[in-house]
Amino acid sequence: MAGLFSNSLHVPKNVDMKDRVADFWRTDAESDPVKHTLRPIVTGTSVLGVKCVDGVVVAADTLGSYGSLARFRDVQRLMKVNDSVLIGGFGDYADFQHIVKLLNQHSIDDAVIGDGVYRDAPSIHNWMRCVLYNRRSKFNPLWNTIIVAGKTYSGEPYLGYVDKIGVSFEDKSVATGFGSYIAQPMMRRALEENPNMTCAQARVLMARCLKVLFYRDCRALNRFQIGTVTGDGCEISEPMSTETDWSIGANPSGYE
């Protein structure tokens, strides 16, 4: 019987679980490498903004284009951050939803702290600049241009622009996409003719600019929302449309 059993005891080898877990994730990462967005899929086109004497007005249509297909016709590209800030998003809609989720978490954090301090428009604008530049520096940008409209802590109207590589500035009128070529000259001319433009006048101007973009931009839709920031707070309108007249299409010639 003595020969059947060994006097030495079997002691299990110590296993470092940290190394095991690290090896597991290393193998998983090698089999499924990190993927970056190479081009936007579902996109939104122009966002427009004008700073007025009594507030700020922004506008965007509700179309989400799947390539050249007008696939989603009820997409909201204006978002209320808090009672003094609105943002509008141009570009990849999935990335814009990610930005909205981050901003919603900021609003929750502010509400939980409950000290009455909120982020004003310059704060949100600077934070967006840092986020977009950080992602660009990682060669994994968020494919968006963001318009930030709102008020400063002192109550002054504020309108800012930041693109997907972190280029940002503040101006009296801003536009993204095709609107920077078509609508921006219209807004600048209107501001030159009427430097003391009110929000009511700016909403009429926004509707006119979006109507022209609907004629000229094949990624635009004649259904849009207008957001307004005044001393009374933020408001985003229900989707609306303007009357169009396609009889003008018979006027151009020489393209037959």
C-alpha cells in the first residue's frame, strides 16, 4: 500500500488573476481591434444661428440623410442644455446623440449638486471645444459641427461655433454645411441692414434662409425647428414648414 501513495502533497500553483485577466483582454483586443468612424452614415445638414439684441435664434431642419437617401424625416437636431443654452448639431447624427448624452449627464450632475450654479453658453462652448479637440487628437473625431447659443452669466446673448477638429469662434451669425455658402451671406446682409434685429425678426429670417436652402441643398428638407434663447429662457418650436413655389424651376436655361 505504501507504494501506491506518494509522501509529497500536491500543492496547487499560485495563479495571478490580474495576469489572467490582462491576457484575456489583450487577446480580445487583438482579435477585435478598435474601430474608428471613417465617414458619417446618417447625417444632418445646415444649422443656422443669429445673435439679436434680445437673445439668440438658431434653426435646423429635421432630415437625417442616409447617404443621398432622405431616410429619417423627424430628426431633432436642436437640443436644450439648460434654461440658458441651446445647441444645434451638423454632421453624423450618432455622434451628436453621444454629445447630447454627455451634456445630459452634465445637467444631472448640476442638479444633484443643487448649489444653483449652472453652465452658461461660454462654458458649454469651451467644453465642447475641448471634447472635440481631444477626440480629434486621438484620430477618432466626433463628426459634428456644433452651434452653441445662449446667454452669459451677465445675461448677454452668446453665439459660438466649434467644428470636429476643435476650431471655435464667436460671431453675430454662424452657419454650418451648405448654409455657410448660401445662408450666411443672407444673414450678414440682414444684420448690416438691421443691426438691432429682434428675435421675432430673426425667426422670419431663419425661415427664409431655410426655404432657400431647401431649394438649393439636396440634403435639406422643408420641415424645420427654430430655437430661441431670451431673458425668459429657452424654447424650441414644434416642426414647421414654409410654402414653396417650384414654378421657378422653369426659368433656368442652358442645361438641357
